[in-house]
Amino acid sequence: MRIERVRLKNFKPYRDTDLLLERGVTVIHGLNGSGKSSLLEACFFALYGSSALDGTLEDVITNGEEECEIELWFTHAEGSYHVERRIRLSGERAQTATCVLETPDGNVEGARDVERYVETMLRMDSDAFVNCAYVRQGEVNKLIHATPGERQDMIDDLLQLGKLEEYRERVSEARLGVNDVRADVQGSLREVESQIAEKEEKDLPALLNELETKLNELEDDIERFEENRRNAERTREEAREILESHEGIREEIAGLEADIEELRETIAGTEAAREELKGDLTETRGRIDDLEGDRDDLLADSKIERAERSAIEERREALEADLEACRESIREASLTAQQAKSDAKTNAEAADDRRSRAEEALEEAEALERGIESGESDLKERREALADLEDGIESLHERFADAPVDPGEADGWLAELHEKREALRERETELRASLETARGAVAEAERLQEAGKCPECGQPVEGSPHVDALEERRERVSELEADLSELRTEIDTVEGRIDRAESLSEAETEIDRNQERRGTLEELLSDRETRLDEKRERVRTLETRAEDLDAEAAKHDEKREAARERAEESREEIADLDKRKTALETDIDRLERLSETLSDLVDARETLSTLRERREALAELNDERRERLAEKRDRKNELADEYDPERIERARENEREAEAYLEKVEEKLEELGEEEARLRDRIGGVKSELDSLDTLRERREVLSARVAALDSLYEEAEQLQAMYGRLRTELRQRNVDQLERMLNETFDLVYQNDAYAKLELTGEYELTVYQKDGSPLAPEQLSGGERALFNLSLRCAIYRLLAEGIEGAAPMPPLILDEPTVFLDSGHVSKLVDLVESMRRLGVEQIVVVSHDEELVGAADDLVTVRKDPTSNNSTVERGEALLAAE
């Protein structure tokens, strides 16, 4: 895929811009904030719509305008495409007014349809696009900061492996669903078979005949007992008519007897109440005498002249005023004591705090002194290590004393010797081939001579002019053998020099490494000495602070003692006041009891008068009740003469016999009815079971067939799920191996550093950097520039894998880098230039880089400069010649 042209109208800072993009490396150059990234965002938005925006649709329209237009022309898989989007403001919201994609096969209209078409065509959605081809500004470290799981999801989606997992999960869910259904159906089948076996054991047809015979016999017994019940009911009704005629008389007599008894009890109860009231009268008179005695005693103790409420109230008010004054004095003394106690506690705590802080300062000073001793010892060891390191560097330099090169030139000398050895070996190969040919010619000539033929032309020896050629060939063999021997000696000499050069190269590398370690160690020594001086100064400060805190603690001790003395004086004053308060409370309590005694005396006299009146009223009421009792006795005697006990007894006997029989016959009929109902229920149940048995047999056939079908379906789903899992694992591992190889190739192309040996990518997409000594590093442990370059290498390797690994060579989108130098220093920017150049050599048709870095500008095939008008705040683009020969 290649972007050919983009046209913008009222898109962000661009009023009207039309830009052509060429093959190769295009650098979009300009100051920060000029709108460089907006050009790429417009291309991204044209392809993927609002999902490509960081903000909202409203944000893309230039301030003050009502609508904007974006058009993008691009080629893909040898086809030409043109997409147009028009966004219009409607109130405060923006909407897509037009979205059309022109394709070789016709037009696609509508934002969603266009975005789906682009995703299908490029085989990636907007997230996959920015994870592969579009390194957005500030996201250069996105892949390295992702967790292995997130990184796996990103790369799997790009490689279309997510679909396999989606299919496998769908099949797994389907298989689990089939298994659940199969288990349910198997359970149902077992249940049906169990029910069929249970019913067949019952011999239901024979049981049905037996139950119907019992039912006929039972119906005959029920009819006979019902006739007997009707006869007993007639006898019982006749007896009840006789009893009812005498029941009224008996009930009235019983009522009169009850009334008579009730009146007797009421009269007796009332007399008992009069006696009780008599006792209450005596008790109330005694209570009045006791209250009068208490009143006189309290009056004498209260120091008042008369037992009147006004005098009592006047005396209590005077006492309560004295009591309130006493309480106020106690409160004031308590506050004084509390304040003194609080002052004592506060000063004690302050003194303890100062001593504690002084102890902490001294402890910290002691710990620092121990640290100083340890630091001085460590400093001594490091100075010794530095001296040893300098001795080692000097020793390595001595190895160059008799060498043909100086330190720093060993690698060049080694390369020259390798080249010389390679040339000599090529010459050796040529000589060996010539020697082999010459030896073959001599052998052939000797064979011909023995056969009597000329070794030169193969003609008979007689008369041949070339007989002497054999001797020349033998001389040629001797010359070649001598040349080969000399060349072998020269190769051995060069290889000896190579061994020396390799030894010097290793020494040269060791010198560089030791010099770097020496610089680091010198910096560390300086830092440690500075920190030791700071600790010594801190010790002096802490000791001075401890002395000041001890002096402050002594002052707080003096204040605490003075506060304790004030508190003790206040406590003595409170004790005297408490005694005074107790005496006043006693006098007030005595007055209250005198007032209560006077009230009780008035109540007792009123109670005495009430008891006398109630006793006289009860006597009058009993006289009336005795008159009603005599009248009821006379009426009872009249009714007793009309009552016939013998006739009533005969009627009762007939009723009892009829009731007894009816009770028995009812029980019998109920028993027979229940038996009949049970038989009918059993007959209905047997018939229902026979119908159910037929239904169960039919259901068993259906369930058996369904279980067989589900078994087959479950097995097929299980095989399909395993196939998807194996396929995804195999494809992922194949792609991981390929991606790891490409990642190492890409990283090696642009970053030659003796500190690192290789990069490793596991099947779980965990990334590891291995140093030359074999120790692993997480990518996060690299320096900022190395980490950014590592991520760019990873992005480019993923891009290469997608371009080469999906269905052969895939038409990938342009490789787009938006401000990739944000995290790079000047040294790493040149590596980025190498990376871009390597991607171009690998066949990436179009690379677009947004940057304000001049070194990237110099590496471009095509240059686009973005400028912003500070007055209108609008951006414009200009095409310029790439600065390929800037040096």
C-alpha cells in the first residue's frame, strides 16, 4: 500500500492543503506545534474514521468553520483507491455528512461500511494499524511497556492468530454446551429406564382386575349400612322431641339455682368487704398518729417555729442559695486544680519529649559515626581497587611495547590480516586447482607415451613433433608445487600474526573496559568522600542539638513541680468545701421530708372519711339483695312440681342408643368410603401408570437416539477444538521464531554495541536482552535512547514479519514514524537513520517520518516543510529537495 495524495480543507490548522507523497523516505519537517502530526492524523482518520482520533469529531474542524473535508488517494495491491470524508457541525455536535470510498470494484458508502472495508482490505483495525505501521507521537515505548499478555494480544491480532483462538473458544463453548445437553439427556434416559423397570415389575394388568373386583364388593356393603343409618336417625329424632319439651323447664330451674347461688355468694362477699374496710379504718387511724409524731420530730430538728409550708419553703430557699454558692466554689477550685494538673502533665510530657529527642539525636549520631567508620574502610578498599585497576591498565599497555601497532589500532590491523589471509587462501585454492590439472595432464601423457602415442596430440610417436611436451609438463608440476609450498609458509606466517592481533584486540577491548570502570570508580570515590564529610557535619549538629534539648527538659521539670504544688493546695480547699456542701444537703433533705409528711397527713385524714362512707353504702346494698333471693326461691319450687323425670329418662335412653349406633355406622361408612376412595385412586393410578409406561417406552427410544447423536457431535467438537489449539500454537511459535530472527537482524543493523550479544523473544512474547557475559536484562533496564531504539527495532521487525509472513508478500501500509526522536540523544538519532535506511533496503516502498531533527532531514528522499502563520494560526506545507548531499 502507498499513500499518493492527501487534500485537507478546514482540518485542524489546515485551511486548504493539497500534498503529494512519493515513494521512498519522506520527512515531514517543521517546528514543534506547527501541525506536522495533524497531516498523519488526517490520513489515519480518512482510513479509520473517528476510532483514529484522540479527541472528538468536533475537534477536527478548524475553529470558526462549519465543516471540513478530507480526501485521501492511495494504491493497494496494484489497485487505486480514493476516500472522501466530509464533517459538518450541527449545533454543538459534529456529524459525518459524507463518507465514500472509490475502489476498483465500485463505491462503498457510509462511515461504518467504509471502515469495515478498510479493515478487511488491510487485515487490521485501527489499533492493529498503530501497533504495526504507525508509531504515534509519544508511543514509541508502547510495546515495551505492555505486559507479555498485552503484547501477545497485539501481535496475535496483527498475525490473524486471534481468529483461531476465537474459533477455538467458540468450539469449546459449543463442546461444553453439547456435553451439558448430553449429560442432561443421559440422565433423562437413565431415569426413564429406571421408571420403566419399576413399572414392569408391578404386573399392572393383573393388579387392575383385582382392584375392580374388590370395589364391587365394597359398594354392596356401603348400601346396606346406609339403610341402617336412616332407621337410627328416625329413632333419635323422636327422643329429641320429648327431651326438648322438658328442656325449657330444666333450664329455667337451673338458671334460678344459679341466680340463687350467685346472690348468696355476692351477699357473703359484700359482708367480707365490710369487715375488710373496718380493718382499713383502724389501720388509717394508726398511720395518722405516726405521721403526727414524725411531723413534730422533723419540725424540732429543722429549726423553724411552725409547721407551715410557707415557713418550710422560705427556709429551703435560703439553704439552697448557700448550697449553690458552695458548689460554685468547689467548681472554681476544681478548675484551678485541673489546670495545675494539666500544666504539670504538659511540662512532664515536654520534658520527656526533649529527653527522648536528645536520645534519638545521640543514637543517630552514634549510628552515623559507625557508618563513617565503615565508609572510611570501604573508601580505603575502593582506593586500593582503583590502584589495582590502574596497574592492570598499565600492564595491558605494556603488551603493545613490542607490537607493530599502538593501542586503538589493533582492530584495524586484525581486519587487514584477515583480508590478506583470505586473499592468500584464494590464491592457494587456485594453485591447488592448477596443480591438480597439471598432474592429470602428466599422468595422461605418460599413459599415451606407454601406448606409443604422442603425449601432446595423441598421434603415433614416430614422426611426431611433440614428444618433448611431457618433460615441460613435469617441470610445470614442479613449479606449482614449489609455489604452493611458499604460499603455505606465507599463510602460516599471517595466521601467526592474526593470533597476535587477536590477542592485542582483546587487550585493547580490556583497556577500554577498564578505563571506563576507572572513571566510574573515581566518580564513586568522590561521591563517597563527599557523603562522609556530610555525615561528620551531621554528627556535630546532632550532638549540639542533644545538649540544647537536655537544657529545655530541665526547665520543663521546674515548671512541672510548681504546677503540682498549686494542684495540692486546690485539693485541700475542695475537701473543706465538700464537708460544708454535705451539711447543707442534709438540712435541705430534712425540710423535704417534713413537707412530704405534712402532705401524707392530709391524705390519710381524707382516706379515713372515704372508708367510713363506703362501709355504710355496702350495708344498704346487701339488704336489697336478700329481698331478691327470697323471690327466686319461690319460683323454683313452682317449676319443680311440673317436671317428669321417668319420661325424660326413657327418651334419653333411646337417644343414647341411636347416637351410639349412628356413631358406629358413621365410622364404618367413613371407613368404607375411605376404602372405596383408595380403591378408585389405586385403579386410576394403575391405569395412569399403564399409560405412562407406554409413553416412557416411546420416550426411551427417542432419548437413546439423541444420546448417540450427541456422543458423535461431542467427539467432533473435541477434535475441532484440539485442532484449532495446535494450529494456533504452531503458527505462533513459527512467527515468534521468525520475529526473533528479524528483531536481531534489525537491531544488529543499527546498533553495534559490544555490551549486548543478542535479543530473545519467548513463545509468551517476553523480551530479554543478553549482554556479552550472558547475563539477561529486561528491556526496561536499557538507557532511554537504547530502549527507544529497541522499540523501534521491534516495530520494524513486526512490520517485516507481516509484510513477508501473511500469505506470502503482503501489501503493507506505509511505515509511519511520528516524532521518533523524542527519547533519542544525538548519538542514537544516527542509529535511527540507519534503521530507516535498512527498512528501505529491505523493500519498504514508502516510509513517512515526522521530525524536526536535521539529521533525519538529511537522510530523506523527499522533504515536506510545515509552517504555521503566527497571525492566523493556520498551517501550510511546502515541497523541497531532500538534503541528501548536505555534507
